[in-house]
Amino acid sequence: MGLAGAPPPRTASNRPRNKELNDLRRAPTVQRERSGPAATKRRTGRCLPVVIGAELVGLGIPAWLVLGAGGQSRAAVAAAVAALAWSGVRAARGRYADRPPGDPPGVLSTTGDWLLLIGVLAVLRTMTGDSADPATAVVALLPGLLVGIAIWGVRRLPWPGWQQRAVRRVLVVGEAPGVERAVQLLGSRADHPYSVVAAIPVGTTPLECEVQVPGRLAPAPADDDASTVLGGAFAHDADLALVVPGPQLSEERLRRLSWGLHDGGLPLSVLSELSGIAAGRVRPSAAAGLTLLHIAPPLRRGPQMVLKAVVDRTGAALGLLVLAPLLLLIGAAVRLGSNGPVFHRQIRHGQHNRPFTMWKFRTMVVDAESHRAQLAMANENDGPMFKMRRDPRVTGIGRLLRRTSLDELPQLLNVLRGDMSLVGPRPPLPDEVSRYDECELRRLAVRPGLTGLWQVSGRSDLSWQETVSLDLWYVDNWSVATDMGLMARTLRAVTDGRGAY
């Protein structure tokens, strides 16, 4: 059941012997030149010396200048040692290793590396008896931290052609249901570097997804498993085999398949049953020959929670202060645009299902809620959330405010009071919550936000299940660095206006 025209699967009864078997194992290992995305991807490693050099220079030269100005003897030597130690710490912690595009070390990771550098240099200072002033040394190292963060930001920018260079051409291997799931999920999102080019199903079950099938594996383990997969990868220029384990792809069969693929030069990834977990929360380890995946619990307390609260309150206060003239202008436009109050107050449910009063600029007629039942059949959302693209209750100025999300600005008051956060899931209405199942109720494990993944991923254009999936991912994987990235992406989403109605 291998490639078209290939011999039938080999089992213990017709297994090739000696020279035939050796020739079969050697055949797929022939290396080939790639002119497509895989070749370009290898060329992206050329930027690594630039990154390392920038970090060495960014820490070494300022450290030399600061230490020299402070009267430190052998300032150049000390700066060179500090720069090399900085590069060593970064390398030891895997900051220069291959990572998924758009996912270089974050701000908090860079800060952690810098703090570790200070500890390493403090130990060296004690061992060598150096008399450098600790305060001066810390100041000398500070530019290195700023350069590291700046490089992280630059690497996250959408450089022209980066996505094309970073694409991984994936060959999916597994039983039909697992292959269908992997192909569907990878094809439904564009925020990852994996492009499915073909699939090698196990068994004879046909695939419903539209993907090339260059061959199939037999239901039982066979000696041609690796050659079939390598042949499919060669035919479609795949540079990664994504294996979906299952009853017909057991541990021992997967182990032997990995030997053949690695001997043939094809990298292998195994799809885990775990989903919705950020890679930073997963730590692999080994015990008694077993591969263990340790999953860190979601952040619910600790320094990052304190920092999030400080950022929320400070950001809301500064926002209200800076935006005060704009808020007054919008309030006047709402009041003159239609009869009724400037603000619309609405009961929403927040963290731990606690109700609170949410503030918005009024974008609908005064008696909008009384007309909602009449429009129930026109709901364009497939879940408990009510959304209608051309809602007749929306006023003229209200459409503009919704299009630009300016109607949400009064929620800064809710953030200042602690009912909401700057970043979090969308705050639901009581009647929506009454129809939540256990999974959807988990959205209320954190404070709702003024913006969030829902806001930057399409808003009302998303289906209910997509909205819930995004919110649940945030609930389990949020961090201060994630919040900062979402706030930066919010500006683009607001400017674009897609899905806002």
C-alpha cells in the first residue's frame, strides 16, 4: 500500500533479506537540492550571526564606555567578558535555536536572561576579587537588556517575504480520522508556519479532506513504512513528517518509523492529544524510558497577576486623562445625534460570574432592548451572542463609533474600578451566560477585557465556537507579554475595522 506502482507491503512473511533490505534502507537517504520554501528556510539561518553580533555589540560597547567613565581598570576586558557571558547565557537558554516564525524569545524571557547574566557576573566578580562598583556594573549592562528587547521586537515585525521563507511543508501520517483533524485545524488558521502538502493514511479508509495522498501504510506494521513516508515526502518536497498516533500506529511502530525517517533525513513531529496549551507551558522530561510532558498551570496568582493589575489601573487612568477631550467630543456627538442619554449602562458578567455594570457610549436608539426579541430570527451569530450586521436599532453616529470601536472607551472606567481588565475575554450578557455549558463558563475564570483575542481576530465575523476557542486559549495561556502584544495588535484591528458592526 505504498506509492503507486510500488511493491505490496512487506511483512514478516515476505521480508527482504540481506542486500535487498540494505538497498531499501539506503535508497531514501539520498539528499536532494531544494529550490522551494525549504531551501529558502535554510537560508534564514544566515541572520543568526547578525543577531548574535548585535547583542554582543549592544552590550559590550555601552558597558565599556560606562565602566571606562566610572574609572574601572581594564574596562575593555570586563566589557568583553560581560558580552561573551551574555551571548553564552542566551545560547544556553536556547534563544538562538530554531523557533516557529513570529515566536522569538519574549520580553520577559529576555529580562530573565539579563537577570541571570547579572548573577553569573556577580559570581565571576567574587571569584576574581574584582573591585567594580555593583551599581555601575548594573548600569553598564542595562543597554544590553534594551538591545535584546529591541531585537525581539524587530524579529516579530512582519518583514516582507518572511512568511514565505518560514513555511514548513508538512506530510501528515496517521489513521484517517487523525489526519482529517490535523489537516482541518492546520488549514483553518494562518498564524503558524505549517502548510500541509500531502498525507499518508494508515489503512484503506478514504480521506474526505482535499489533500494529496501519494501512498498508504498497511494497517499492520510493515518494513516499508519508512520508505513509503520518505517517498511521499520526496514526491511533494515535504520537509517535516507530522505523525498522528493511533491504535494502528502504536508506540513500537512509531519508534521504528522514527528510526527510518531520521536515517532518511526527514524531521519528525508527533501530534499530541493536548490542545489549547501554549508551548511555553509545556516542559518535556524523561523517566524510566517514558517521555513526559509537564503542563504548567495557568497563571492565577503571583507577580504577573500583580503586574497585570498595576498595568490595568495605570493604563486606564492615563487613558481617561489623555482621551478626555475626545471623550467629551464623542459625548456631544452622541447627544446631538439622537434623543437619549450619552452613555449606555448594561449588566454584564465578569470574573467568577459576578455581575457588574458596564459603560459604553450609546450607539442605539433608547428603547433598543425592547426590540431585540423581534429581531431574534435575524441573529447572524450561531451561538448565544446576538449580532446583526445591519441592525436597524443602531444610530448614524453609532455606526461610526462601532466601526472604530470608540464606543468602548468608557469601559476604561470599569477597568479603573477593577471590574474589567485592559485585555481579556469579551464580557457576556446575563442571558448569554444562562445558556453557557461548563466549557463556556470557563471564559469567566479571568476578568473580561476591553480588548482581547476576539477583538484582534475578526470580532463579529468569527463563529461562536471560534470566539469561545480564542477566549479559552487566553484564559489558560495569558501572560503580561501576551497582553502587551494584544494591545499592540488592537490598534491595527481598530484601524482595519473588520468584523465591527
